[in-house]
Amino acid sequence: MHLVIIGNGITGVTCALTARRLQPAARITLVADESPHHISRPALMYVYLGHLRPQDIKPYDDWFWAENRLELVHATATTFDAQARTVTLSTGAALSYDKLLLATGSRSRSGQWPGRELAGVQGFVTLPDLEQMTRDTHSIGQAVVVGGGLIGIELAEMLAAKGVGVTMLIRDAHYWGSVLPPEEAALVQRQLAAHHIAVRYGTELAALLPDTQGRVRAVQTTTGEELPAQWVGLAIGVEPNTELAQTAGLEVARGILVDEQLKTSAPHVYAAGDCAQHRQPAPGEVAVEQLWYTGRQQGETVAYTLCGQPRPYRRGVWFNSAKFFDLEYQTYGRVPARPDPAEHSFCWQHPNGRHLLRLNFRRDTLAVTGLNVLGLRHRHEAWHAWLQAGTPAPQVLAELGAANFDPEFFRQYEADIVAAFNRQFPQHPVALRRRKGLFGR
Amino acid sequence: MTTAPVSPVSVPEKLLLAVVGLGLLLLLPVAFDGDAARAQQCFFAALGLLSAGTLGWSWWKFGRGPTGVHHNNLWLRGSTGRGALAWLTAVVLTGFYVVLYWFSNDNGQGNFGPLNQLIHALDPVSQALRRRPADQWFLYGTFYTLAVLLMGGRALWKYRHSPYQRIRTASVMFFQLGFAFLLPGLLLAFQRPEYYFSYFWPLKYDYLFPGTVSYLLKDGGPALGVFMVFWGAVMSFVATPVLTYFFGKRWYCSWVCGCGGLAETAGDPYRHLSDKSRAAWRWEVRLIYPILGFIVLVTALLWLGSAGVLPGWFTTPQQSGLPLVGGLSPVDGLSKVYGFFIGSIFSGVIGVGFYPLMGSRVWCRFGCPMAAYLGLLQKHFSRFRISTNGGQCISCGNCSNVCEMGIDVKQYAQRGEPIVRASCVGCGLCSTACPRGVLNLENGPREGRMQSSQLISADSLRILG
């Protein structure tokens, strides 16, 4: 079998690795134009910050690919013929395949503002984006970041570390309003304030204003304010790369439409990761998933199907993580930004504003449904088990030490958390039974 | 690819760094000033400037503002990114070691060569502590301890958000000051053998050589000498396996050891320079275990020789005409070769001199027989592991970057595998630097220690060769 994968991001690479394991004899080719080797996109910011060099964000050393017989083609796949089963490359060469995976990922949403095309205005998702930003942010004094999500705050951190004055324009009334409840967002705002990031909430971009050289000079906001900025980052989300699929005549909506086995409308062609749109997402799940983790999971699932062991994509218990400046965030299960009437939402915060734990659980069965932690590290396995089993919240709290993943000697807050819970829910009294010990795990 | 912009250095930071530079420059006239009294004043002024500048700069850079890991510009600045300043630092450090080891012996009239003035400037300190004049090793010990304390202050500020790093840094500072500087000095003051209670065989290889043992028993006095020998043997053969079983080799390498103490403090700005490649790992294994074998062999031969069970040739001086070992018996010659190449060149000149180019743990990683011994125990007879947190790794590489031992930590984290590596010294920086809370140093039960996470599908591909 010759498996051709378009895209060497986490989805394409996970599929390639899984397929290699399942079919040691298969021929596997990865075609990508962004970079010759797989890179970790979430790590791009650390190259800019100077924590890492460009070669340090390759998850695998260069020898890895040849030793595992994964062929790398550094070129753009311009189109493919699903009947003839060939992919045409920008080099003019053609690749024939038995199975084709489209893992083309996503790119920054660009928006339609006047002045969008000015120099110094860009998104930040890919390696070329990093190169552009690196070129364009030398000796600038002020920058504006549009968008209050994960990439927006990354950009703010990157620029602020270089001594650039940053203003963020955030549409919602608080940070990451579509995902975080207000208490969590308030802790993130403390980080923004501590790092001297100016934020305009409830404010959007109206226009980008040029200087005489065609570079951005300032932005105008929807509140009528004009902010000087020699560089503007647009972090208003990402959209699937669907050109290749469209050129080849596949069914495409926002993303490349796939069924639950990640099959597209064309035979022997699959799509996974950021670029795929699920025709029938499971209840409560979104049709287009654009995360590192979901990309990895979809890449693994599709590899099984490609290797003749078809299985539907099931996301399982949700998890995610991020870091907002110095504040770490982990989430397990589902914690909606606005309370669900069927659930209790218990939220504990340390008075110092650097630690928070939110536990959601069902009003009827008390089963835990989701956890947010800020400034605390929690054990994925423990929460996976509790959420999957629907363990009642009081039982989880009594055992909370089992989920503590903070390093040794860190202050343990389980007793404070349980005490707060007992005050808020005296009808469900909890006695803390398990603390984190030096010899446990 | 274009280089990212580097944040400007603020005026106060420049001033504080200038104070450090002035302190270093002032050491030069000390070395060459003919007036001993003036040289001494100059020397203490230099140390004062160095100390004030280093602590002031550390506070300015790390002690104010929000807490967290801020390795900004680390690879972009020449001083920490193998630039011109790093090369200069390496040449100066290496040069200092060469002069110290081979050109600073007392000529019999109290003259120590190029370092003479620096050494004699320390006489009052040495007299106060040890009731004898300073020598080149006292100068070295003073500089070494000062480096651990001052740069320890920097580490305390830099990692002040992490209790693990705070306590660990305080521990290496305590052991260096107390056990490797004050206590050996006091022992000398009381006419006892200068004994370092924080160094053990096979790192301090001669502590279990028959010559040292008989000397300690004789000169240490009936109680203290026996205690010293007993302490050395118990630490090497009982405490080391037991503590390593519970905590991993970190109890020594990054909490107690002086070499580790210097690496964790003065070497912290260079920790990311360690080579993470597979080739480097192969060199590590090729070097460190043979060196352990070498010192075990030398120790065994010395004891067998002193017990008289070796054929006479082994213990009879030979006029071989070879450099370094001419006139020595084969057993003594081996011991001398070990001391010269491993004890001096490797641990000192290369081990510290190359900090700014190869990272702070070159000796610990490629050369130290104690690390090899601890590593074997850690890998096969210990509860210690670094756990990875389910599927949360994003392969960003920050963990590998900060690993001073050159472990490519992310190879484990991205596969959900616990990190059980002989070389890991448990400094905890991978855990501290991880932006997603993936890594944690744990001493859990041995059962399931190597168990991978079920929440990420560990590819079974050969990654580490």
C-alpha cells in the first residue's frame, strides 16, 4: 500500500507513525510545503522569544524519518485525481497513491477590514507567519493584537517580552469569552495587567491605517479610538485549508466534509485534523476541531481506517491546556463558559489570584462533568477516570489529592478546596481522605 | 530565517553588569601589583563589586516583576547562545583552570606563580578559618563557594515561583558553604585532616584508597579518623543505594554535590547548551561507564596491592621512562593517570571551562563515576521517575531545552512515557519549564514505574535508537 499524506502537522505525522506501526511494509509519503520536517506549531512562540532555536521545535530528529521509512516531500500538492489516484505536485511531479489523507490544517482567518493588506498586518499560525513577524517587528514601539483567544495572548506575550507596548482588542466583555467563565478570565486579566498589556474589552477593529510607505501606522477601533501600531496581529481564529480539496472536486463546507470514519466524498480519500468538518458531530461536539490534541487523535483514528481496521472517530473525555503568560491552565471534561442549568458549578480561588479550581457536576446525580484549573497541575489519568465513570463530586473531592500533579514541596490546597465546598454545599459534606504524599503517585 | 528581535538591555541592567565587569577587571591588577597591601585592598574591592553587581543584577533581572520561567532571548544573546562573549568566557575559565592546576604550586618559598598575589590576598581569611596561610586550593575553594552563593542568589530569584527549585538551590548553597568550605577549613584549624563530608568515592576517588584510609586513621585521631573512614564507606555503599532507591540520584547530584551545586547555580545560564543528539548520548555511555570501571579497577588494585596479594611487579616502581608515570609502580601509575586525565583535566578544565559552550554538566554527564554509579542504581533499583501527564504534551521542546544532562525529554513526554534515565539528576527544570504541566518528579512505588499513559498512543517506533 502506498499511503500519501498531505500535510506534516501533528495530524499527518500521527497518522504516518500509527500507520507505520500497523503496517510495517506500507510505503508512506508525507507531502508538505510549510517546512521540510514536522514542527510543533504551539512552540513557534518560543522561537520568537528566544527560549528555543528553530531546530529545537522539531519533535523528531531529522534521522528519524529515513530510519522509519517515512518519505518526506517538500512541495505543494496542487491537485489530485481521485479516479486515477494521483497527486500533482508543484514541482511538476506526480505521486500515485492507494490511499490519500488530507491533513492540510488551517490558517489564520484574515478578516475584511480596510487596510488588511498593509505591511505589518498578519496572522500567526504557521512557520512562514513566524518568519514574517520576525522580520516585521524589529525596532517597533507599539503593536495591537486583535482577538482575545489563545493566539492573541501568545502574541501579546511575545511582543511584550521584546519591550513592545501591546494593546489587545477583545470583542467580548472578558478574555476568551467563548470558553472561559468570568472568574477564570479575571485571573487571566490579572496576568495581562501584571505584564503591562493594555486591553480594550468590548472593542473590535474598525480599520487599519497606513503610513506613507504602505505599512500599518495605527488602528481605528469600533469605539472610535485610534491606537498607534507599527505591527498588528490578527488572532481572530483559524479556518480550514480547503483549496486542494476544492480543486479536486470534494464536498467542502467550512472544512472538508467527512463521515465518522473521516472519509471524504471521494473514494480512498480521507481528511483529518483542523481541515476536516464532521458531517454529523456527536451531540455537544463541534464539527470542526482545531486543536493540537484533536489533530493527534484524528490522525491516529484515521490511520486505523486507512490500514484496514476501520473505526469511527470518538473524541472521548475532553481535555485541553494552555498557558496565559505565567498562569497555567488545564481543563478536563466540559466546563461551559456560561452555567448549565442542569449542573452545579463549584469555584474555589486562592486570595492571591494565582490559583483557581472549578468543578462542575450534575445537580441530579452529582456526577462530575468538568474541571478547570488555573495555577494548579492536575493528573490527566485521574480526571479521565472520574469523568468517564461519572464519579459523584463529593467522592472526587475526598480523593482530590490523587489528582494533584504539582511538583514536590508546592503548597497543597486540597483542604482549602474541600472546606470551601463544604461551606457552599453543606448538604453534601466531604472529608478529605487523600492528600498528595512524597511517595505516592 | 531572520533572527528575532532582542529586547533592549535597560540602563540600570547595563550599570549593574558594568559593576560585575569592573569587579572582574580589578582582579587583574591584583595579580600584577607589586604592593601586597594595595593588592589585598584591591582584591577585596573586586570581590565586593563582583558580589554586589551579581546580586544586584540578579535582583533587577529576576527578582522584580511577575514570577515564572522567562528564558527570553536565551538563544539570541551571545553570552548564552555560544556567541563571542561565551567563547571569551570559556577561554578565561579554561585558562584559569590550567594555571591553577599546573602553574600554581608553591615554589617552596610561599610563591604560587601567576596567582600568587590573589592567593596571598586571602591570607587573613585563611588564617581566620584555617589558622594557616592560603594556598591555591583555598583560593579556588573561595571562588567556587562565592560562585555557588552569588549565582545561587540569582537562581533563587529566577525560580522563586517554584518551592522545589528554591529548596534545592538553598540545599546546594548550604552544602557548598558548610560541608565543602567551612567544615574542611575548621578541621584544618584543629589540626585534623581536611575532609569533605559531602564528597564520596568514586567521585572523591582517593577517599577509599588504602593510602588515604591509613592517613585518616592516623592523622584524624582515634575517634574522628575512624568516623571519617566509616562515613566515607557508609555513604558510598549504604546511604547511596538506599537514598537513591527512594529519591533517585538527585538526592546527591542536584541537592548535595559541589560539582552539581556549581552547575545548578553558576551553570544555570548555560544549561540549555547540552547536546541533545543521539550521538551525544552514545558518547555519554561510551565514556562514563568505562571511567567508572577504571576507578573501580584502580581502587581494587590498590587494595589488593596493599594486601600483598598481587604479583610483585604490580607494586614495584618501574623506570619506564613514560611521561607522568615514570618511576611509579604500575598500580600507582594507573592511579596517577586517572587523577591527571579524569580528576583534573576532565572534571576541572573541561567540566567547568566549557560551561559556556557545552553546558554546565559536561563532567557530570560524560565523566563522573559517581554519576555513573548513581545512574545505574537510579535506572534499575529506584522508585524515582519523571511522570508525564496523560496526553497533555504539545511537543514544544522546552523540557529538552532546559535539560542540562542532554536528555531529549520531549521524546518521552510526547509518547506519554515516564522518564527513567540513568543520567537524570532530578534538577526538576523540565517540570518547572513545561508550559502545560506535563512533567512531574515522583518517588511512587516501583510497580507501574515504566507504565506509559493510556491516554496517548505511544508509538512503538524506534525513537532513541
